[in-house]
Amino acid sequence: MFKGMGDMSKMMKTAQEMQTKMAEMQEALSSVTVVGESGAGLVKATCTAKGDLTALDIDPSIFHPDEKEVVEDLILAAIKDAQAKAADRSQSEMSRMTEGLGLPAGMKLPF
């Protein structure tokens, strides 16, 4: 009569485990960093895997007053590169987690 309750209990336990693992993964992504660059490495931007910008490194050789727009473009390109790498790394880590939980490949988390 209550056979379905055992399955529901198991599902709830699995959901709680997944929620705990998601929280752990989000915390871990805060400590993983990626570096994006532009201008053959003249501008480098460092982000966490969550996409938060944490550092910016600019080679002093590019500071010429008449090239202000070029420098701005290089900075933006490096930040975008770092953020793209952060998104890729985050997705990779999430995919690894979903495989460990037995969820279908390509499933997007959080729901």
C-alpha cells in the first residue's frame, strides 16, 4: 500500500544530496581561476570560474596617449576572454558533477 513512499523518500534523499553537492560546487568555483588575454598577452584578465573579475595585468608598453582606444579595446577583449573561459570551466565542472550523480549528459544545472 505504501510502496511508492519508499521511492519518494529515496528521491528526496537524492535531491538533498544533489543540492548539497551543488552548494559545494558553487563554493569550489569561487576558488578556481582562469586567465583571459588579448593583444598577444599584453593585457590579461583573471576571473573566477563564476565569472568574477579578480585581477587585470597590463603591459606598460601599451600606454601611449594616442592609443587610448586600442588599450580600452584590449582590456575589454581580455575580460571577455576570461569570462568565456570561466563559463566553459564552470560548465565543465557542472558536467562532471552531473555524471557523478547519474544524471543525463548535457543536463543544465541548476534547473
